[in-house]
Amino acid sequence: MSHSSTPSGRLPLGIVALALLVAAIWGFNFVVIKVGVTGMPPLLLAALRFVLSVFPAIFFVRKPAVSWGKLAAYGLLLGVGEFGFLFTAIKLGAPAGLASIALQSQAFMTAVLAALLFHETVRAKTWMGLLLAAAGLVLLALPERGGAVSLPPLLGAMVLLAALFWAGANLVARAMPGGDALGLMVWSSLFSPLPLFALSLGFEGWPAIQVALGGIAPITIGSLLYLAFLSTLVGYGIWNALIMRHGATKVAPFSLLVPVFSLSSSAIFLGERFTARDGLAAALVLGGLCVHLFWPSRVRRS
């Protein structure tokens, strides 16, 4: 039985507005990361982001009915793997808007890993979408006149590694049927800060940590609060509630708007140059994702 309040099964305008709000919050998140890593080493920023994602929310959000091992795996893959690589890549110069596009490759990586590890079928439409998206990613890495590239190979590889870790976290989440997305984010975040602090100490050094914590600017504090509360708790809280009430099929496609909000906000607030070639590359990646998500698997016979 559909939960939609409209006879046609379409989502009410208020629900559409909430889904658009979450997409905007998550899209602007990439600008916030860019701002945050200018005032703090990226691994340290990621560690503090997960500390704030845990406390004080853990006292109000119930632990999901899943094992501690699965929570740890999810927290390490998503928190340490994805965000560790993503924050560092953006710190080293990866454009925030284009990084959000490359990160969408996690959808294809999830499908391929599921096929390799769990013998799930990868349909022809997924391979078609993967080829389109791969063409877009290659286009982003091609040099322009003067040798400049939109997404340098090293930084592009780091973003793709972030996507790979996100895909791994997706597979862990698949093993938690009926789990609560918000509870999963809060309780799995327990396992992210200590490894991130250790990596920050090893790669960024204690002097850099001391300077960052000793002279933390208000805008950096604002970035941390946005990442922990708006992006994680508010974003996932609303998103999970919408999916529970209206179904993933109707709500999930709104996530395709995240790169749109990211690209536009990066251009407005960061002044990132967005060329016609970048637009074509973005269209190829998002087009491939649309083929993967929406292209019919088979033709229905009457």
C-alpha cells in the first residue's frame, strides 16, 4: 500500500521540498569541506567531524539492532576510508564541485563489488551506465590548453578511492536489513575518530594539530558544526524518514541533484571555473548514473 497522500501516487509538494532541502544540504557540504580544510588539516577535520556526530547524539539515538562488528566495519570504511581520502583530496586542490561528480561512481562500484563478492547479477544497463560515467571521468582528467586538468590524476584517484570505500560501506549496510540510517551513522561514528586522529598525527604531525586547535577560527567551527549536525544528523534524519514513509524508489532519485547543488554552490561561493568540457563530463557521469538507476531492465510484455 502506498503511503503517498496523492491519488496519482506522486509525492506531495511538501515532501518534494524536504527531499530538495536534503539534496541542497548535501550538495553545499562540498563547499563546507573546502572551507573547513583551509583552516584545519583534513584528517583532523574528519576526526572532529565524527566526534561531533557521536556526541551528544548517541544519548538520544537508539543503537541499531546490528552487531558491533558491522558498525565498526561501516564506521571504518565510511568515516576513515571515504572521508579521509575525500577531505585530503579537496585539501590538496581537488575542485569541490567536480569531486562531488567523481564520487558518484560509488553507485557503479557498489554494483560491481556486489557481483564479485556476493555473485549478484550486473545487468547490461549497469555496464552501459558505467561506460558513460567512465567516459566522463576520463574527460575530467584530460589536459586543457596549457596542460591544466580539471581533476589531476592523483587527486582523481584519491576521490575514486573515497568512492570505493563508500561502496564497501554500502555493502556492509546491505547486510543490515531494516536498519535505521540515522542510528547507523551515529553509532558507527564511534569507530572513526581514533583512527583518523592516529592518521592525522602520523601524516599531518603534532605541530600542525596544535596550531589548528590552538587558533581555530569561527568559520572552521561553523564548518565542523555543519558537517556533523546539518549534513549528518539533520540530512540523514530527514532522508531516512522520507524513505521509510514514501519508499526508496520515489525518494532516492533526488540524490542525483546533490552534484547539481555542489557544482552551482562551488561556482558561487568558491569561484570554481566550470568549463563547457566540465559540463559535458558531468552530464556523462550523471547520465550514466541515470541509465543505471532508471533504464528498464526488461521490456514488459502485454
